[in-house]
Amino acid sequence: MNLFAGAENQNRERARPLAARMRPQSLDEFCGQQHLLGEGKLLRRMLAADRVGSMIFYGPPGTGKTTLAELIARQTQRRFERLNATTAGVKDVRELLHAADERLATAGVRTVLFIDELHRFSRSQQDILLPDVENGTISLIGATTANPFFSLVAPLISRSQVFEFRELTKEDLITLICRALQDEQRGLGRFGVTIDDEATNYLATLCDGDGRRVLTALEIAALSVAGTTKFVDRAVAEESLQKRVVRFDPGGDDHYDVISAFIKSIRGSDPDAALYWLARMLESGEDPRFIARRLVISASEDIGNADPMGLPLATAAYQATETIGMPECRINLAQATTYLACAPKSNASYAAIDAALADVRNDTLLPVPMHLRDGHYAGASKLGHGVGYEYAHNGPQGWVNQDYLGVEKTYYEPVDRGREAHFRRKLDEIRRIRRGESPVVEDEESSDGNGG
């Protein structure tokens, strides 16, 4: 018997970071994720009924995935085993699964196996878990910051319930700060440190929904003033947190979600939102060339011929980005972003080429009309190639009433906005004449080509 065990454990506990010491001891203490744990929500009902199967906890760091797994094991009276996929190997997994099977057979005790960073397991390592997950030997709780539908094998997802964790709200983080400062056993209460509202709001805002990060910054701030003023103000909070770290994973959800918001803001004609998402990407370390390429795509996909200047401007921004680089190219990207966001919008060219491609892929291929075939070689006329072709520039308006496809098809439908409104009126006239209909006579004001 170790007579000093109590003191030793207390010393170990005090050496742990504040974020580890303040982990909730019950579901009532758990902060955030009310969309999962609120009254009547699915996970709350599952816990109340003690019907805990295998689950995937997916979300950003510091949102309580590990903590909730431990609370679930405690509430359901199951054995809790933990692995980290970055350090565990196949042997570790097999040994743990064998022990869980023995425990269930001999003592009737079920096991919750928590695997942190589950997406780091290879596909073959994930496959090892499948039999024991399927027969109920273990309840797997896998935590991952990567989208499980991309990073985990489909059979494992089909045997698990996926729960998406969200960033903690500002109010959640303020609750954690206040709780840590008041708790004398696990928190910072014994130091008698106080914090003003401005510092509290600063930490809760710049920690971006990460509970671990806000408690780490608070601990640094509190310990730095514990022997002097015992007061944390905005200046102390700023020193403790230092530079804001914008979460970024070039292959993760943030990468795709933010660029999606950026392009959709341009499409939605909101330059302010587009600039925010642009700044978010640049500050996080996104490759500016990736952003520039997406601007070039958007110039044709979303603006198109409603403003034909969008494409050369976006292309120029891409070239400037390649030539200049950061930080100066942020100005070129901002110019292209605001221009495209404010430009009239049309996806008519985009829709037209997809419709034409669908016909080429799915329908019988159309033969090239004889009069359009190459007639620039000896003997072409004997085959009828090029015979009867009319040179469009010889027409009084630069076009002639001639069949160019062999069947009647309409792919390009210009919108009534910007420059494309002029194209629409012109094409409507040409298509009527080709159909043998009388052209519509428009007044001067309606045919000025300015569009909407």
C-alpha cells in the first residue's frame, strides 16, 4: 500500500493542463453540442435508453469529442479503452479487441473503444474493426476532424451513427472561462484571479469555438498575473493568445467549405461576403493560385457573356498572382473578386456546353452536313464536300440563313441581363428567320444592347 498515493495523484492532477483538468464529470457539465444532447435529441435519447452502438464523432478540434466519449462510457457503466490512430498499430488493435471479447464472455462487461484521429488508420486497419463492431463485442466511438464520408471505409460508416460536432458558441466559451476561474479544485479558483468583460469577449471571440484553446490561453493569462495584479485585462489576454490561428487543412472540409462560400458569394452578387471569405483563405495560408484559378472558372461559369470582360480580368488576376505572389497579389485577387461579384450574371454558356455534351454522349452522333465539310482539297467537290456553302461575311448583316447542324437544336439561351441581353435579341431574330418566321421589329430603345 502506497501511503503517499493520494498526494502523488494530487500532484499529477495539478500538473495537467487546465483544459484536461476541467473536463466535465457529467453530461450536465458538458458544454455545447445541444443539437446532439439537448432534450429530445437523438444522442440524448440513446444515452437515456442505454442503447449505445458504434458512433463516429466528426468535427473541429476542441469541441468535446473525446470528453463526450468518456462520459458515455461512464454513464453506461462500460469499460472504456482508448487508442490514438497516430500511434496505435494493428497489433494494439487486435490485442484490445481480443481482451474486449474475453471480458464480454467471462464477465458480461461491454467495452467502449474510443479511437482518436480515426481517419489516420489505413483502410486495412479500419477493416479489422468491422467484425467486432458488427457483432457488438465493442461499441466503437471514432473521433475525426476529417469528413468521415471521405476518410473512412463505407462498411464502417454503415455500421455507425455519424454525429457532427460544431464549434462551441461564444456563450459556451464564456461559460468555460467563468467555470474555470471559479473552480478551486480543478480550475484556477485558488489563485483568486479575475477577468474583465473585454478580455473575456476577446478570448471567446478569437478562439473560434475551440474549448481547449480558450482554456489554454486563460491558464497562461491567469498564471502570468497570479503573483501580481491577479487581474486579466485585454492586454494580458492578447499576450496570452498571441496571433490568431485560422484553421486550415488543404485536404479538409475547411478548404472546400470556404472556397464554396467564396464562389457562392460571388454568384450571389455579394462583394462584402466574397471579400471576407477571400481574406479568410489568404490568412489561413490557402494557395492564392488556387483562389485565382477558381476566379477564372467563376468568370465563365457565373458571369459568362453577361459581362465578357469578366474572363480577361480574372485571367489577368491569375497571371498577376503567378507573377507577384503574396502579399501584393491580394489586391489583384480583391479587384477580380469585387468585379465578378458586381457584374451581371449568366450561366447560359455553362448550361449550353453541358447540354451539348449530354447529346454527344447519349444520342446518335450527327453527321457533318455536306456543305460544311472540308472542301479545300482536290476531288472534294466530286464528293459533294463543301458544295453549297455560303460565306457568312457575304451576307448583308454578316450572316446567312444556312443550316449548320442538320437538325434543329437550341443549347445556348442567353439571359436578359448585361451584354447577353443584346445577344438574346440578336439570336431570337436569327432563329425566327431560320424557322421561316417573320422577324420582330423593335424600337431603338429596346435594341440598344445595354441590357439589364
